[in-house]
Amino acid sequence: MLDQIRRFFSARDVLEVEVPVLADTSASDVHLDSLRLCNGQYLLTSPEPYMKRLLGSGAGAIFTLSKAFRANESGRRHNPEFLMLEWYRPGYALDELLEETLDLLLALSRHGRDQSDLPWPSKALLKTPIRFTYADLMIEACGLNPFTVSDDRLRACVRSLVRDYDDADTAERSILLDLLFSRLAEPLLTKCPVAVVEGYPAEQASQSRTRIDTQGRLVADRFELYLYGLEIANAYHELTDVEEFRRRHDSDNARRRVLGLSELALDEALVGAMRAMPPCSGIALGVDRLVMRLLGLSRIDQVLSFASAGA
Amino acid sequence: MATFSTNEFKSGLKIMLDGDPCSIIENEFVKPGKGQAFNRVRLRNLKTGRVVEKTFKSGESLEGADVIDLEMEYVYTDGEFYHFMLTDGSFEQHGADAAAVGDTKKWLKEQEIYMVTLYNGAPLSVTPPNFVDLQIVETDPGVKGDTAQGGTKPARLTTDAVVSVPLFVDQGDFIKVDTRSGAYVNRVKS
């Protein structure tokens, strides 16, 4: 399968690159825990910063198959070490990148099993994914619009729909929305062989641009691809506005302070790269999870030769 | 007592929840794409035996419960407490009340080994071995020759437990009983 991924990109003139997994700083995302080594370096949570530095130096379309590491992520769908396929397309809009991603899945279809409970999607399904906006999915799942709902209604909704959660009255708004999304909205996607979620609130933009959607809301220019409710890939129309990047980094660190997490230094090399980067779209795809869905399996340890304890 | 972060949750871990000691049965890690991760946990309340579900924000910590499981030998009852003795040669004894012994009362036999769960040093629950051998003190007379299939009849054991036994089994016989189902397994030599 790795061989076929490489041939897919080679036929499209996307250059394979190799980047370090060992770095001096790590992603500032509040909800990502990096593994830190005893010499102070980090194992990267994603090859993104190095890929962007290559883009900034004019590498053009590139892809990498790289190990990524995330502390404390262990479960049926998570292993702390996993294989990430990440690629960048200068000049591409998100829709073009989505089309290419679906073409890749199509090219890998001969590895797919259709006899399982989760049969590999047909060509027709892969060509026409069901598209949801974050807001519509939340409205369908719990009847509230995440952009406009009042704090009181949000808390009442969590109290009645997630009865086993005790902090509905005290937790922050973004955490309650994440709770509703993972407990009620994502499960709706398990019925869809191929689904795309887009239009995330701007606070969840991470390193993507933001845009104003058709209803005048500020949303992140990103999408996530799901196969039977399992998140397979996450794509950004990449942020190249350095000032905006600094602002988000500072606000992530402010949140980290509040939560008692360690702050992270700004990756100045990445800032420089962002300044030189062409407009582009990029996507990260979890290869182990893709294999899970190709084989119709439900646990990540079933596709890893050596799973971490707890996975 | 130590505290445990959700990252350390695994089945069998004993933690305090709403003032009661609980044992984790299942721990599921869920994380939406870029958001907050949660742990959805199924726990057994060790006091009531009831199973509850709870959702925690990943990274939260809970206090550990001072709960240990020890193999102990049943010694005697004084009418109020059931006394168990450690099998490690220390002769240390603990008295369990009727609530802690619960349904295990009908499988209590002297010199048999039980799993006694201690909470803050006092017995919280007593788990019998999967099989115990007990004597029948009362049943209808045995029917000779009927050793194959056929009916069953109730038999009362020394512990007052009543189990269904095949017709050929006699008063005074020792039988092996599966304590999980309360079912007769076979006749054993005394």
C-alpha cells in the first residue's frame, strides 16, 4: 500500500521528502501534548513545520510519510505513535485537494474489503462524499447552533444530553461544544461511508486561513474527512499571514497558562517559512486509520504490528 | 492516597468517585479532530456493585481508592461478623459484616480461600472461589440406578444454600457447586 501511495504521487509530480521527527519546539495547539525528550527536544506531533519550511524555500508540491507522536493519546482509535501521510499543493483550493484525496482513496480501493460490516466505499460513494457544515451537524445532533447558542442553553443541553458529565455548569464553552461534537455529532457520521465536515468555527482554525461563509459567519478554511465516523484526514487552506499566526500562537500560550500546561516557544523558522510560502492547501492523513477502514476493522491495534500498551 | 490522571486509567484501577470506591471496568479515549479529548469511563461502585458511566476531560485527575484485594481464609462467624484470616502466615484477621459478605454467605465454608476486598483497611466485599465443595444436609432420598438424564430435585447445603441436583444424589453427599451460577457441577468424595 505504501508503494502504491508513492506511485500515486509520483504520477502527479508530487515530490517525496523526508523531514526530522526530532525538533527544538512543538505545535502550540492547546489540545496536543508533545512528547518531550530528556535533552529538551520534542518528538513532532506532525511533520507540518518542516514541510512548510520546504514550501517556503520553493520546493513546490511535496509529500511525506512520517511518524508522528502524541502523548497521552491511546485508545481504540489512537496510538501515541502513528504514520502520517502529509502533502501540500501550492495553488490548490481546498476543493481541489479534497478531490485529489478521494482519488487517492480510489487508487487504494483494491486493498479494500467489501465483505466486512464496514465495507470499503464504492467508486460512486468515494466520488460524492456527503458534506456537512459543523453548524448543520451540531444542529442535527443536538438541536443547537454552535455559533449563536447562549451559554445557558448550551449548558442545559449538555446537562440533558450528556448526563454522565459533571462539569456542565462550570466548563468553558469550547469544551462543552467539543463534548457535544464528539458524543453526539460524530456518531451521526458512522452511518456515512464517506463524509466531509467543514465550516468549523474560527477558534478551531489552528493553522488554516479563515473566511466568511455564506451565512456571514467567520469560519476556518479547513475540512475533515471521515470514513464511517472515523476521522481519516484533516486539511487546511494554509495560513500565510504571519501576524495572524503570531496572534494565534500567543493566544494558545495564554490558554496553556490558564490550563497549567507548559508554554511553547514560537518556531521562528516556521514564521520565516510562512512569509515565503506560496498560497497552498495541505492535508494530513492517518495511514493506520486508513488501513483500519480498508480492512473493515474497528481497533487501531488490529492494524499495528506493535501497538503501544493501552491502544 | 495518590491521584490518577485520566491518562493512567485502565481497567482494574481503583479510584474514588462521589465519595465511593470504584473500580474501572472500561476506559475509552475520544477526541474530536482538533478539540478537547475526553475519557468515557465505565466503573463499578464497589460498595453498591452498581455500574456507572462517567465522562471526564482528558488530563483530569481523581483520587485513588485505598482498596486492595487479598486472599483470605474463612475462619468462623460470631453471629455478627464473619472472620477471615490472611493466608500469608501473619494470622492477621479481619471481620466482615453481613453487608460486605452479601450473597457470598451461602458459599462460606471454613478453611476455604476467598478474595476479600479491603477499603481503608476494612472488608468491603467478599468474592467466593468459582467452585466450592459443600455437603447436602437435606434432600429427597436418592433414586438408585438413575445416573443418566432425568429430573432434578432441590437440595439444601450446610450453608443453607439450595441448589438443584440430579435425582441420584443423596443426603450427606458432597457436591461441587459453581458459585457464579449456583449450579450443581458434580458429586465429589468427601
